[in-house]
Amino acid sequence: MAVQTVANTASGESADSAAPAPDETGTPSLGAAVALSCRECGTRTPLGPSFVCLECFGPLEVAYELPTGDPEALRARIEAGPASMWRYAPLLPVPADVAGKPNLNPGFTQLVKADRLAAELGVTGGLYVKDDSGNPTHSFKDRPVAIALEAARAFGFTTLSCSSTGNLAGAVGAAASRAGLRSCVFIPEGLEQSKVVMAAIYGGDLVAIDGTYDDVNRFCSELIGDPLGEGWGFTNVNLRPFYAEGSKSLAYEICEQLGWRLPDQIVIPVASGCQLVKIDKGLRELVELGLVEDKPVRIFAAQAEGCSPVSRAYKDGTDVRPVRRPDTIAKSLAIGNPADGPYVIDICRRSGGAVEDVNDAQIVDAMKLLARTEGVFAETAGGVTLGVTRKLLDEGVLDPSLSTVVLNTGDGLKTLDAVAPSAGPSAVIAPSLDAFRAAGLA
Amino acid sequence: MAVQTVANTASGESADSAAPAPDETGTPSLGAAVALSCRECGTRTPLGPSFVCLECFGPLEVAYELPTGDPEALRARIEAGPASMWRYAPLLPVPADVAGKPNLNPGFTQLVKADRLAAELGVTGGLYVKDDSGNPTHSFKDRPVAIALEAARAFGFTTLSCSSTGNLAGAVGAAASRAGLRSCVFIPEGLEQSKVVMAAIYGGDLVAIDGTYDDVNRFCSELIGDPLGEGWGFTNVNLRPFYAEGSKSLAYEICEQLGWRLPDQIVIPVASGCQLVKIDKGLRELVELGLVEDKPVRIFAAQAEGCSPVSRAYKDGTDVRPVRRPDTIAKSLAIGNPADGPYVIDICRRSGGAVEDVNDAQIVDAMKLLARTEGVFAETAGGVTLGVTRKLLDEGVLDPSLSTVVLNTGDGLKTLDAVAPSAGPSAVIAPSLDAFRAAGLA
């Protein structure tokens, strides 16, 4: 098998950001990534900290020359790789030696065969929970951040930054500390205490913004264009094309863990929508590379009712209209103006999937259901995904006879408040058998 | 290589517990485990839910007939195994098909090469953090519980239980849910909110006891002898010999991740002391099996000043005297009457190690140091271990020129209160460049 690491021969300044030059030759080594390409008009731009097409203002994404040749050899190479997302390094925009660099080595989290949950929900075709709470900072965000970190190193950035609803801030802070970069992360005020502490504990700067996530995001876009932000890599803004690719690894892992097979159905939470779009991309790449056999995969998107611009647009058949004031316990999904919303709707429609939302009570119920049946303590976003799964099963939209993968993207310890009022001791007793007998729990 | 799974031919009742018979033939299949053996007098007892030697009242431990033959073949078999502690199934008291049963599949957590931390501490021989916060419920407790679960299944228990300072309760609750057993766990009142929620979220019964951990432990011992506790497997009481073996996997993983080499020094937190004793056992087994070359390993024990019975006895040259009222932020280490305390002192003395303790402020400092340099957010127990490491380096007791492994056994999200007061936003600002400029963080 010939794995081609195609050198990027482009040189010169990046398209829309005054970042430092990649290196002496202007040639960052980012593996199979060869260029940035506009998702709308297809125009190519050299690899760099660019995120908007200068032709049509569409979003840029990474274009690859992926390994060609014998799929068996590629599969064997992947299986012999590290127990992290770097086993898929040949398919990601990262240097070949990425696993040897100081980084959090996220990924290769468990795909839980959820037989007890399946029994409760009446799913007979095989139900799986992809549990990304097993990542180093306990959310899927470690994946895109690990990719963005490599881009930041390649482009010579000295500060790693982001706008975040919480999980990303912790992931950026931790990754920067491991790599020895400075970090400065931005969050909306009023996040869960655990997410605030986790964003601050790594010793970088944490700035709370008096506003919504979308306000934070707009602020970060301004900062990039200002001299204040010089030398700053914003994982989800000027490094977004790279960052976004991190979620492809979820698709790779799910298929490898299913024995190199596509699932029939997959349910994915939607905040910006980026994760769903990239999982779809990853699944298609595996087919193109001959690593899995092609078959239809129905893709479903899950939102919280209190911030459901994509779900509403899907149901109403309208454009995605921003939600000004998100109001949901699923704060990690509280993005009122989701950049990839229209792509999500396209993918769900094209694949025979759907977009659905659940309310706060349904979210909590689903969190408890998952914990009780499978011992997985998901954050509210995981409750959204499982809640929507249950709703779509009840509505007959999800087919219970098909193999189904549900994503848990984060950790229950980060959204304690959602369940704390209803998760306490069954009894408080004196240390005696009589007291225990009286409690009636034996 | 001949991996011998020796059948246990013992039959009849267990030695000190009225548990159900193992199965129809009285022969539980627990891999290479062949009997229980007294750590004091060596008397053997058939495999069963027994924990005290009927001859001398000494503690029982699992005796094995470990795989004999070619170490290279065994090493290859391990390396081809799953990315969990079950890669070492041939060396543990579990059925050969354990990885296929519903369980949390813990272990094979990251061994972080902590170069930035090493630079700050002046360690030149290689510094590593074994980060067990990556386990499913984010503490090392998932390891012993996974072993105890197999024993519970083998002995026909229907309720999984424990006395716990918090982490164990969550691990037991989650494991029982995954396996479809009932759980009922006991904790002292006044634990961290996150640990209480995590102990309750899995839907089993959680009982808070008005007393210390040692009161809880005594209560559980009573419960086992009472009809109320019939059919109950207490992971750390009547299943303790099996449970305890789980920590051997830490030794195996550390050595495999070091390239099948022993470390020169290892620093381990001490609550009951069981973990340290079993890591020592695991290291010696690897030597005996020919999987690593023998060399001296200095073993160091870390306690919190507010509950340091082992450290005090070590320094004073006395017996281990119980601490009545532990007072430390490291609640997971707050065991005043550590069962394995004397063994810990023996091992540390024999190996050329030491026992040391740190105060609450040093614990918090160490937690922050680890987060800032390596992006690892440890719980207070991890702060104890790193704090003691720093103290022993300062005192010239630890040798900075030797390879050193420091254990982080739990997750910072579970002990938020310890750092929350000093881990908040650097600034709260309006979403404008002027406001950011005024904050002086650019």
C-alpha cells in the first residue's frame, strides 16, 4: 500500500488572517491534507489559518490526497496503531509523527454494546453508545482540539484560544498545557461550575463574556481581525477547517469497533452541527477507501427544545433562523446560530434520517436511563441524543430492527446540576443493622 | 506457550460467608486463580467469598497458577489483547472470556510522559504520570470492581455492594448497572456532591451513614454476617481478595507502557494501602514471568497529613495507630484504620522507598501544578501523590536521575471544591475589544 504524504507546495500568506508563516519553507507538514477547499464553490486555498473562501465567503474545509492502494494494508496499519485517534493519522490533517508529540492523545473511546438499554427501548438490531466521556477532558472536544493544536504548531501560533460553551474551553486549556502553549479561552457567563473550574484549572487565561455563546463567538471573530489577536490560534474560528476534521475520527472508530462495518442508523447531537457533518464525511471516506462496504446510513440529528434552530427549520421546511436566547439545561448545545445548520438538514434529508428535539425533563430522564441500564453517566448533551433516540423510536421514525449508534459526547460530572436534585442518598442512617432494617432497603 | 487455566476442584461452602454456591459443580471459572491463601500463615482455602483465614485470622489473597512457558509468546498475546485491563486476563482471577461479558472494560489508561512537569521538578531520569482518571467512572476503582464483579457472578451474588469514600460507590453502581445486578452502596455522610451524585445516578440504592468511613466499613462487616446481607457481594469486604487483585493491572500497564521495563521509582497514594501492596505484587509477577528484567524498584507511599496513620507509623517506627477523625480535603484517602498499613511500611522499607505526607495547601498546589504543566486535572488524591513526590524530591529522598512513575488515581471533577475558590475566570467582560483590552490579558 502506498500511503502518500503529499507535500503542500503552496507558499505565501494565509487567505484571511495575519498569522506567522508556517515554517522556513512555508510548508507545514499536515499529513494527507493538501489544501483548503470551499464547501460551496470548491475553490482551493493553500493550507493556512483560513476559514472563509475569498471567492464566495463559503466555509473552507480540508482537502486531502488520501492513501490509495490496498485497503487491507491500510486497515492493518490502523489496527497496529496507538489506542488513540492517531491510529487514523493517515486520514487526518496531522503530521505522521503526531503520536510522539506532547498532546492529550484523545480518542479510541469505548463503543458500548448497550444490550440492557436496547431491551428497554425495544431495539433488536443492535444498539451501541459511543461514549466520548472517556476522552482526557471527558468530552469529544479533545478530538478537534488535538487536530487544531497540530495546525497551531504548524502555523507558528503561540496562544491557543476558542469561544466555548464549556467543554471546548477545558479541552483547549488542557491541550495547551500539555503542549506548552499559552491559552486564553472565552466562555459565556453562567456556565456550570465544573466547566468553569475545568476551563481555569490548566492555568491559562479564562475570560467570561457577559452575553450568549453567539456573542462570545462574534467577539472572537473580531479579535482575530485585530492586532490584539496576533499569533492566536482560535481552534474553532481561524483553525476551524482543521479543528472540524477531528470529528471524522468518531466515524472511523465507530466503524472499526463495529468490525469495519457501517452502522444502519446514527444519532448525533447538534450544536454548531459541525460534528454531524464531519461524521458523515468520515463515513463516506471509509467507503471510498474500501475500508467498509457501502450501504445506506440514516443520520439523525438531536437538539434541545430550548435551543432547536435546526430542528425547527427541518420540521417547518424553512431556513435555519437563529435563536436569540437559548434556554436549556443542555448548555453545551446552546448555540443559537449554528454555522453548519443547513448542512445538517441536507445530510439528514439525503440519508433518510431526521432532526428532532427534546425538552429538559426528557433530557434528564434519558440521562438516568442511560446510567441505570448501562452505567454510563452522560452530560446533558448525551441526554439530548438518547432522549431524541427514544422519541424517534416511539414515533416510528428510527427503525428498531436496524443497528443503531447513539453518541454520548460528554460527561455527567460536568452537568451535575441537571440531575443533582433527583440523585441523592436513598436513606441517611446511623451505622447499625437496626437502622438499616428500618430503612427498608435490604 | 501453555496458558494453564487450572480448574478449582474444591467444593462446598465458602469459609466465612453464607453465599450461594458458585454453580452446579461448585467450580467457578476464575482463570489462573486456584485458591485463596493466607497472607500471614499461607493456609489455602478454596476459591469463594472468603476474606479471613480460619487458622490465624490473617487476610486472604488469591493464589494462582500463572501461565508458564515462553515469555515472548505471553507478551505477544497481551499486546494483541483489548485496550483494557482484560489484555492481562491470563494474570487475573477472571474467566478467559471476560472481555465479552457486560462490564465497564476499564484500564489501559494513559501513561503520560510528563516532560514539562519533570522540568519544573528537576527530574532528569524520566517522569511519568499514570492517569487513571481515564477509567469509565474516572478513578482506579473501576479496576478492582471489574474483578469483584466477575467473582460476584461466579459466586451467584445478586446485589453488588461496598463501603466507600465515594469513588468506589460510583464504580460499583456503574458496574452493577452494566452487568444487570442490583447495587446498594454505603458512604459516610458529607462527601463531595459529585461523588454523591455519581453514587446515586446509576439507579441502585445509596445509603449515607452518619459516621466516618471506618464506621461504614464496620457496619458492612456486620451486614455480611446478618441474614439481611444474604446474596450480597461486598466488593471490598467478602470479595476483597478478588477486588484487591484489580490493582495489579496498574503495575502491568505501567511496565508495558514503559516498553516492558520496570520503573526505578513509583509513588502511590495510600488509603487502605491495598493498591500499593498489589502493585508491588504485580511488579514481582512480571519479573517471575520473564516479562520484564529484574531490577530494584523503590516504592513510595503518599498520604494526606490530615489522615496519615501509615506515614506517622513509618516516621515514628511504631505500629499503625488508627486516626479517629480524618480531616483532609483528600477524602478518598480518609481511611483512618488502613487494613494494609503494616504491609505498606514493609514494602516501602524493603524496597528502599519511604512514606510521606502533605497538607491540604500542598495538595491543592500539586493539583494545579499537574494541570498547568501536563493538562491533567487530578482529584485531591492525585494532588497528594504529586505533592509527596515534590516533597521527597526536595528532601533528597527521591532520586531525580531515576525513572519515576506517579499515580493519579482519580478525577479533579470529583473534588471541585478543593480548587474552585482559586480557579475562576481571569476577567468578566462585555463582548467588545475595548473591554478585552482594558482587562490587560492580550
